[in-house]
Amino acid sequence: MRKIVAIIVTLVMLIALPSVALAQEPAQYNFASAQGSKHITVTPGGEGTGMIYFYNIDGNRITHISLEVSQAPDSWQVEIQPPLGQIQVEIGGMVVTVTENLHVEPSELLTQEAKDVPVGMVCITVPNRGYALAKAAKIIIRVPESEEIGGKGEINISAVAEWLGQTGAAAIKQARDFDFLVEVVSETAGGEEKILEEPGTAGPGEFYSIVMRWLPAIIAIVIAILAAVLIPFWVRRRHE
């Protein structure tokens, strides 16, 4: 009986060891991000999209990220996807509520681009290092129909990352801003081409220019022809 109890105690200790080791492991916080194109074009009454990517290859704690629009033209609408919401998190045996747009769990640096990417994630390039699985935040910008062509607006997105402590409260926070420049362009910009004149052919304007250039010579030739015909005729009539 004592042997059975000893075996059970040993198994319980072996199962608990990884959790204890993780709890004693020094916390490493990682708020890594990458931004898509900072220049966005949009037509009057249309919408444009900016992208921000977050990944966590150098940390060992989950990174909770909240986003908000801190700057935008008054008449423009800016939407962040995924939206701000609440999730339930268990930590230290307690269940706490965290408000966030998204969270990024620790992952490994990849030596090649992932072929099977989990749902809700994308694979991005980490310059000079490799690849990483990331979560994307989509910034949707809508401008009113009355917006003038050539108008520009600056969009600023503030991001705050936080990591939970053993008590469930935020142990540490870090903030970062992302800027986008949005330009209003015409719907016909870069549209269908129309050839006005082809090489070797004369358009109406060019034909008129040629006629006006040779008009004095044409008039002189007509007068000479008329004179050559009329003068002999007039001379014969005088002699009759």
C-alpha cells in the first residue's frame, strides 16, 4: 500500500514540475509589430485599409493589445477590426476579465514561410531573422462623398500592450503609435486610355495648320493659272 502511495505522489510531483518551472521562469515581455503601407489612397465616398501586424517570438507571456484612434479628420470614419472586446483569462488559479482588441501568444521564429497558417493568423517576414506567425489589425478609413480630390488626412492609431501578473492585474504596460497618411484621389485616376492621334496621321488641328501655311502659295498658283487662261482669251477678243 505504501508503495502505491509513493508512486502516486511521485507521479503528481512529476506532472507539477513543468508548471512550477514555468512559474519560476523569468518573465520576458515582447511587443513586436510590423506596419503595412503607411500611404493609403481612397476615392470620395469610398474607403481604404491600413494593416498592423503583431507577433511574439521573443517573449514567454501572452501579450494583450488594445487599439484606439487618437487622430483623424473630423468628418472621416475610422474603424478598427477586430473591435475592442472582453475575454476571460485564467491566471494563478483565478479568472479575470481583460479588455482588448487582440492578444498574441508566444511563438517560435520560423526559418521558412509557414504553409499551414492557423485560422486568424498570418505569416510575415521578420527582417534579417526569418518568419513569424502574427495577428493582424485592420484599420478601415471611410471618407465622405464631399471630400475634395487631392485632400489629405493623417490617421494615428495608439496601441497599448499589457501583460498580466500572478494576481491577474496588469503587471506592465507598453504603448506605441502607428501613423497613416491618407490621400483622396479621383476614381478615373489610372483609368482607360484614349489615343487622340496616331503617328503618321494628321488630326484636324494639324490639317488646318498645313493649309494656312501653304495658303499664299495656293492663291498665287490659282492667279497664275487664271492669268494664263484669261489673258490670251482677252487678247483674241480685242483682235476680232
